[in-house]
Amino acid sequence: LKLSQALRRQRLEVGSLDFDLPEPQILLDDEGKVIDIFIQARMPSHQVVEEFMLLANKHAATYLGGQGAPILYRVHALPDKEKIENFGALLREMGYNFSFRGEITPKKLQRVLEAVKDKPEEAFVEEILLRSLAKAVYQPENIGHFGLAFPMYTHFTSPIRRFPDLLIHRTLKLLLNKKLNSEVVKELAPSLKAIGLHCTSTEITADEAER
């Protein structure tokens, strides 16, 4: 727990955005009918797992990228300036005075999250900010992850439910077994862009179905 807290402080110091949106849980009866909907509490144990997952993902990307392995990165582009300016205008209507002039950095947006922490409007502001940011996507070209303030990031920790993670595991296994030769790279690399587009598209479809 102490180590995960230290990792979280370190992550926040560089500007990583830490959203605390309420996560609804749906309780079904034996026939599949909804009998209750409640908010899932965010326990310290959840935060421990989260921090080490983030760390594992970051280091998998750093190691594989450093070795020149062809992989799918999980990237998050800079937000659209107009969307952030509109977000700032909304904040001013709510009585907050934030300026987003110049370069938009995670640190500037982090100050907003700190200002609304534990206030009635916290969830609303976080939701609007989240919608003002770019969509994180999968692609073979690394541009970093804006929201996490990580220079390199990938999805590595959920191979049983996400194909991009399985792809990372396969590539890492090839590398560790010294089988990631030029012929394998030549075969794998050209397909990554299409795979990334497909995985991003199906993720969006799943999110829409969930909502």
C-alpha cells in the first residue's frame, strides 16, 4: 500500500490526471433482471492494483519500444484547444477562474480536479473534462499519453480480455526467446495500424453499448 501511494504521488507530481468518477454496479437476480444499481466504492485495494497496472503498462512500453519492437502503443493526444476553452468558459459560469491560455498541459487540468475535489459538482466537472479530452487510441506510432503524462504507454495487463494486451505478450515472448528477428518484424509491423484501428473501433462500440 505504501509503495502504491508513493507511485501515485510521483505520478501526480508530473501531471497525471486522476479521475474519480463514480462507477455504477448493477445487481441482477437469478433470472437476469435488475434488482439494484449502486455506486462501487473505490477501496485502497483497487488503488493498489491500479497503480501497479499503470507501472507495468508503462514499463512494458518502455522496454519494448527501447528494443525497437513493433507494438501497439496506447496513445492520448493533446486535447482540442477549442474544447478546452469551452470547458474553461463553463467553469467560469460555475464560479471558478481558470485560464487555459498558451500550451495545454496535464498540470493545468490537474489543478481543476484539485479545486473540485469532494465538492458536489466534482463528478459533473470530471465528466465534462473527460469529454473535452481526446480519445485514447491504439496505434504503432508513439506520441505519448497526455492524460497520464507518460512519454510511453501501452496496454499489457489484461490479455484475457483485450487483444492489444495479448499482442504485447506475444511480442514480448518473441523478444525474450530471441525470436523477434527481422523476418518476424517485417511480417508483423505492416499489420499493426489496421489492428490498432480495429481495436479502437470495437472499444468505442463496447463503450456505447455499455452506456
